[in-house]
Amino acid sequence: MTIPLFGVGTFRLKDQVVIDSVSTALALGYRAIDTAQIYGNEAEIGTAIAASGIPRQQLFLTTKIWTENYRHDKLIASLEESLRKLGTDYVDLTLIHWPAPEMAWHLPST
């Protein structure tokens, strides 16, 4: 899938407001949704996606890892929690929320 030209951001949107916003965006044809662990709205976004009836493979879903989860021993668990909240088994793009050189991190070897 290519990244859609337009998407909806969810910064500072909470509770029913984020559900309604994402639901409306999806109904209008938006297929990219941006969220982050720190926004505290991944579960509500998952609710809106599930209710939309749009197949997951038609969406481009981005989330961002919060700084406290950059450490090797927290990274994978935090991503698994994001997937659970979003109600999906994958995201299309995962970003570190912002650079934090003092918090050295790396992907654990598999």
C-alpha cells in the first residue's frame, strides 16, 4: 500500500470526540490515521476503525512510540499494547515520537 495523500491526525482528541472525528474522516474517504501512544486515544481509534466496516488493509495506520518506551526492555511490549488498543495485528508505520539521544535504544534481536 502507498501512503495516502491525505490523512487525519488525532493529537489532543479524546474519548467520543476522537471516535467521532475518525469515524467522520473515514466516512469522507480518508484512509490514513495518525496517532501516538502519548495521545491516549489508540483504543478509541480502534473502536472507530472497527465500527467503520472498512477492511484493515485499506487503511494506513501510523502510531508513535513514546520516549519512556524507547528502552530495549519496554519497546516490544509497548508496541504490542498499541496493537491491542488499536485492535489490529499491524500498523503501517511506527515512529519514535521524537529523538531522545540520551535514551539510547535499539530494536531487540529476534
